[in-house]
Amino acid sequence: MQSGVASGRHETCRLGQASGKIRETMNHFYVLRSEKDGKLYKGSTSNLTKRLLDHKMGRVFATKSRRPLILIYSESFTTYDEALKREKYSKTLRGGKKLKKLFDNL
């Protein structure tokens, strides 16, 4: 699938320990892994720094009980629609398999 990635990048860090400033003019698809249960959370946002803080502070219902979380992957897009499309694709069987293969190779 063509994802329309403006610039993809991989990033691993504990939430709150960002490894550099993230350009907030971009839109992002991201994947978090729970250190508590090992499960993945996939999302998209136009402000990655703020969204990661929301996860860290327990303001996201879906991940509140699964903290601490680690950002294991992110991709940048020029539009939010592209990021949302990537998130939705990652949640399909085919997209999930491709993402798993990517993580297995990291």
C-alpha cells in the first residue's frame, strides 16, 4: 500500500524522554507499547508531543491502565488524513502483519 509518507522515521523512547524536538507542523501515525502488558496502541495526531504527554499523564482512556508506555514507532505525514489512513490500515489484518514484520526487523 502506498502510504504517502512525507518522511518516515523510527523512534524508541520512554514517554517524557523525547529524543529531540518533533516538528509539530507535521501529522503523525504512532505506535506505543505497554511495558505493563506488552500490547500495542496505534494512533494518529497532529501534535505528537502533546499526545504523548496525554498518554503519559493517563488522560487517554484506552491506555490509562496500561502505563508505562514506550513510543516504538512513528511516521510523519503532510496531512492528518494521510496519518489517519495509515492508522486505519495498520489496524487491518494485512496492515498489522506488515507492521509486525517491520518491528521484527528492528
